[in-house]
Amino acid sequence: MSVSIFDIFTVGIGPSSSHTVGPMKAAKSFIEYLIQLKLFDDIDKIKCDFYGSLALTGKGHGTDKAFLLGIQGYDPETIDSDQIEHIISDTIKLKKLKLSFKEHSKEVPFVVKNDLKFNRRISLPHHPNGMAFAAFDKNNNELYRKIYYSIGGGFVLEEAEIDTSNVINSHLQHVKYPYQSAAELLEQCRKNNFKISEVVFQNELIWRDETQIKTDLLKFWKIMQDCVRRGFVNEGILPGGLKVPRRAPHVYKQLLNNPEKNLMDSLSVLDWVNLYALAVNEENAAGGQVITAPTNGAAGIIPAVLHYYSRFCPQANDQGVIDFLLTAGAIAILYKTNASISGAEVGCQGEVGVACSMAAAALCEVLGGTTLQVENAAEIAMEHNLGLTCDPIGGLVQIPCIERNAMGAIKAINAARMALRGDGTHYVSLDKVIATMKQTGRDMKKQYKETSKGGLAVNIVEC
Ligand code: SF4
């Protein structure tokens, strides 16, 4: 597996990249693998088991639904989100999976309550987000069984790939300007007289040409803007049973109704930044389309800060948007290869904390920061997210997740501004803070890592 920024930014459906997008991709790839092995025609039955965090919060995160979609051939990027509920209810009612993979298609019986299990007391050895799929022939002989791990941000690894050193090594092998740490990234910038975004851009050229990179990044920006626009107008109660009302449409109307009054308040820009983040994360909670950045739970921070750049910073232009996403991607790669972007592994510091750090660095660069200031911005943003736990109420990506993205976006802007006021020198390096985040995640009790067994998830009574 290579780490390209196009592995970091992907089109996903809500509410969770690790618990929805990852299992959906894994289920699809399981059938594709059976096709490769020429076992498709023999499939008569399929069983699915979820373990660890996927089992504990899978219901609230729609993990079961994601499996039903992926195993039938749907993928997060192309599925029509309006059709999702219909496909799921049909599958459950008819007790059948319609496996549909280009020229390969068939129906097999599937009774959700018998064939899909959340094993809440069992964790697989390599990662909290483990799952196993098995296919059987008509004599009930097991044709194939495969274990997958959803390691955050929609990344899925098979058991043999789970050693993260594979990720680092393959990244180092391929790209023109390799870096494994922030120090090496800064050294590449210094040696080549590059900005951070230029290092990433040059590295991406081994996968895509220049035009494609720019087009694809601007496409992500458009999807982010569409998501924000939908969040502005989609009213109602979020699904899942907590009865959380969407706030973004109300805030949007408030801000539009009193433009002059808002101008008198120099901090009204913060209301807009909050609004952008709320809009994205409410869409995500409702199962809508978002860009994982670096995860779905934290998908509001990058779009909120990028909207801030595009709407409130006079120097903003398309090239700035591209550089913003390239720089954010560089920072995400550092966390992905040296720590984790999975809430189930290191708590919310790995999701909202990482998104905040990415956004801070990216904003700092497009506002003219030096590479040292950009590294400083990323470090400040993570330093003040260290220890952030993951304790979603009811296992839903709603409370505290939605508001937390708004807070993360504001913190990112502040981190960028603080870094821009300095000269780049600082006490704690980004590498040190990344290592600290990893260590803190390791020390964090299990109940604070996407299990809904600690924190707000147990201190707030669901009604
Ligand atoms: S608390 Fe943070 S890590 Fe946990 S589900 Fe919410 S956004 Fe993701």
C-alpha cells in the first residue's frame, strides 16, 4: 500500500470512515478476491463477524449496513446516497444478498440476525477494528475466510499487511522526495528550495500527471463545497435515536438575516467557520457524502478552514486551494505513518486532533508561512489536542463529534495565526508531538477509544 494524498482524501459516505467506509470497501474486496480465485460460482452462503470497536459501536456507526452494501458490490464513491436505505431494507426483508460484480452476479440467502454478528467481547490481535468474512459452498464447506482491519480514514488492510512498516517502506521506495518524519520533510524543503506543498506535489507525480492532480484536488474542493451547501439547507433530526436536531440551517439563516449587524461584530467570522463545520458533520451524521479528511468523524475541519481561506482571505485562489490540500495531505501522511488516524486506536486526538493539525499547517502555508512556521502550526494544533478521547454517545458520530469539528476548525485557524506571528522556532517539534500523541493513545484506557464505554457515552443518559 502506498501513501498518496489521494489515499488520505477520498469520497466517503457517513457517518464513519473506519466503521462505515472501511467495512464497505473490505466487503466489496472480499467478493472481488473470490472472483479472482474463481470461487464466485460456488458461493452459497456468506457470514460476517465484527470485533472490537467495530462490534461495540458498529450499530451506531452503520457498520452492518456498510457491509450489506459493500458485499453486494456498492462502493462509497459511486453509490447514490438516496438509494442506501432502500437497498438495506430490501436486503433485510428479502433475506438475500444480490452479489453484483460486473459480469458476475447471483443471489445468496442472508439473514442478518444469523449471518452477521457483532462480537462485542472479542478483539482481534492487530487492531481494534477487526472483521472476518467467510464464504461457504452448498454443502456448507468453507470456501474462503479472510480477516480485514479498518485502520482509520477508510484504509483497509488484510491480515498480512497490518504491519504499518509496510506503509512507510512502500512510501519511501516510490516517491521522488521521500520523507518519514517532519524533520526529513523540512530537510527536503530546505535542500530543494520547496514549500511543503511542492514536495507533496512532486511526489504525487509518480501516480498522476500534473493536470490530473490539480483536477482531482479541485474536484474534492467542489465536493466539500456541495456538502457544506447541503448542510446549510437540510433541516430535521439526525438519525440514530438521540433526536439531535440539525443546527446548521438555523445558524445559516441567522447569519444571512442580519448581515449588517454581523459586520459590527469582528468575530462573526468565527460563526461562519463554526457553521461550515456543523454543516459538513451534520451531513456526515445523516449518512451523506463527505471527503474523508483524514476521517469521516473529523471531516468538517478541513472544509471549514478551507472555506475560511476561500471566503475571508483576500489572497485566496484555486492554486491556494490546491496548495492547502497538498500541505494538509503531507501532515496527514506523517501522522498515518508514525502514529495513527484511528479513533479506535488512539482516541479522538487521532481524528479531530490530526485534522486540526493538517488544517493549521495548510492555512499557514497558503497565508505565506515559511516551512518552519507551517511545521510550527501543525505542532501547536496537535499539542493542544493531546489526550482527546473518543466517547461518542450511543456510538453515533454526533455528540461530541459535530461540535468538536467546529472547535477543531477554530483551533486550527488560531494555531496558524500564532505560528505566523513567530519566526518558526519553537520548543516542541512536530515529530515529538506526533510521537507523544501515539504514546498518549497507547496509554489511554480502552473505554476512551471508540467503544462508547467511557466518558460522555456513559455519563449522559440516552432518552
Ligand atoms: S469522538 Fe472523535 S474519534 Fe470519536 S467518533 Fe467522534 S469524531 Fe470520531
